Amino acid sequence: MEKNNLYITELIDKCTNCGNCRIVCPVFKTTGEEIYSTRGRINLVKGYLSGDLKTSKELREKLFVCLNCRQCLEFCPADVEYSLIIKNAKSRISARNKIFDIKRSILEGIFSYKTSSSDLFFMLLRKCGHFLYKNNSLNYFGKIIFRFAGINSAARLPEIPLNNFFNMGIRHETKNDRGLRIALFTGCGGKYLYPECADNFINIMRSQGIEILIPKNQVCCGNPLSYKGLLKSAGKNLNANIKAFNTLLDVKYIVSLCPEAGNLFKELDRTDPKLSLRLPVSNWIELVNELQIELAPRYDNSVIFHSCPGCGQTELYSNFVKSLYSDYTKVPDFTSDFCGCTELLDRSNYEIRRKIARSFYEKNALEKTDYIVCSSFECIEHLNEFFTGSNLNVRAIHFFDALKSKN
């Protein structure tokens, strides 16, 4: 533990307390309180490690309020690795929790390193949605469960499809084979919440002559667990995915539909074969750009495109949209504003995230559009929860639900 303290302290010591992070921190801009800024949280961690602050509900709330938007990383002149600081600090606090933690158990079940466990928990989550709601609102029993679990009663459980991606039973043939094989990482979003999106991607790629392998034993990337400070559990997920993908042969890329997962895989230590993927990792936008996949838009108008700052490839997404609509008289708007999303299925910091989503909705005039096309499943899930809960007609969809092959 002392070794871990030293590691975090060394990261903290790079911070000059300049306050540039406050310019972009969405939580600070929403609350107006210094303690909720990136700089404020870094000083809280410093006080915690020095022993001046003890583990408490208040400390946990202030540290876990970070929404992981990663915007502060771009504005920090000292290149402080804030994400590593907060991730390791959360891990320290989570390790000191009570022995039996029902929230932790549910998280580790939903985003398990065992496919059978995740399949079971997502099935139960779908059944809970029917059991806890009546006429689109929480019933009496649902309110009790939400209160017991510490979830805001206005939050909504996601609508889980009956079949996950591997149970859909739809398979597409490769046409005009180009001799290129890639392996697809669907992520939890592509497997459980939006399996039709993963299917659309595969259909388009195979229609363009690209063969795709999809390992059935792939699991959650581990980002939702890391976000909660469950680093050991997240490590098990990484190991499971490394094992699943490193056994594949004659594959050129591992391609991720989820940019957060793709970015995580890229950061793995490639000097150790046991801790890294032996194949290069590419986010789908990079693959489409590099191979010049011929795509066409499904929607001519009433659509806006979006990529959150956390995806880290705003310019690539923006240029892709311009190219996609180059033959049209009008290119749809593109926004890289932070929408308030965190990790998949996260229901914490609900009021703050809802305020950010409301501001995002109004700033980008989403009332004038039918669809907002997002680069990540986190954005889709968060925004659709907000839209549904606010009785708004706009819907969030993935890029590949807004695309079709030119062939």
C-alpha cells in the first residue's frame, strides 16, 4: 500500500495548482465549487494520502463525482496524469469498503471476466426492468429497490434486448473477398445493449470484402470497473480479452466499436507478451479512414453527429462526417461538447449529469432533430436515458446505425 501511495504522490507532485482544469471541468462549471474541480480533487487525494483526511462518505462522494470526461488532460500545461491519480485513489478507497458490498457485487457480475456471468446478469437486468416498472414509471417495489441501492428514483434502467449479439442468429457472407481479416471487439454496448449496431458493422464490412472474426469468449473491456476503482477486477477482464484475441491467426487488426475500449487496449504494455495484445488495435473510425471504406449516410437531414471529448479523435470524426456528406448540399452539424456520459450503465451523480445533458440538448438545439449520432455506447445510453426521462422525441444512435454501404 505504501508503494501505491508513493506512485500516486509522484503523479500529484506534477500539479502546479494553476487552475486551468477549472475552465473545462463540467462538474465545477455545474456546481461552482472549487472542491469539485479537478484541482480540488487532486488536493483531496493529497490530503487523504498524507493522513490529514480520513476515508468517509463525504470524501468518497467528492472524489467519485469525477465524470471521466478527460477534458482537463488537454488543458493541463504540466501534463498531470489526472486519470491515473483518480483511478488509483478510487481503488484505495474501494479497497477499504465493507467486506460485503452489494453494489460492487452487481458491478462485478454485470461486467464480469466470465461471459456466462455477464450473460446471466444482463438477462436479470432485463427482467428487473419489467418487474420494477409500471406504465413507464417505477412501481412501489421499484422505488424501494432504488432507494436501497442508492439510485436516484428518476434514473431509468436500460432496455435490454431479448437476445445479445451472439444469440441473434444473423450471419452475413463476405462478398468480393479482399483477403483482409479483422477481429471485432463489440464491447458490452455492441453485445448486450445495441447488438443490431454490431450486426450493422459486420454486414457493411463483409459487403466491402472484409472478413471479420468475433471471439465469443471476449468480455467487457474493464473500463466500467476501473471507473469505480475496481482495478483488480478490471485486470481480470483485460487478461480474459488478451487470451481471447491472442489465439487468433491470420488477423491484421483488432477493431473496437467502442472508442474507450480501443484506447484502453492501445495503452497496454506491449513489452510484456502476457499483458498485451499481440495484434495492433484500431478504433472503427481509424479502420474506415485507413481502408477508405465506401459508406453512405442513412439520413439526409434531421440528424446531428457527436463525439465526446473522451473519445480523443474529434477531428477524425468531424472530417469523416464532412466526407460522408460531400455530395450533399448541406453537411449535418457536428458537436464535440461533453454530453455528461460516464461509463456504461453508470447511474451515479445523476443530478449533475442530467443538468449537463439538459445544457447539451439546449446548446445544440436537439429539439430540431430526430437523431443524434454518437461515437460511443456510453453517450448513446446516457443521452437516451435523459431523452426518455424528459419525454423528448430525439434519439441517440451509434454511427453505424446511421451508415450503409455504397455497394
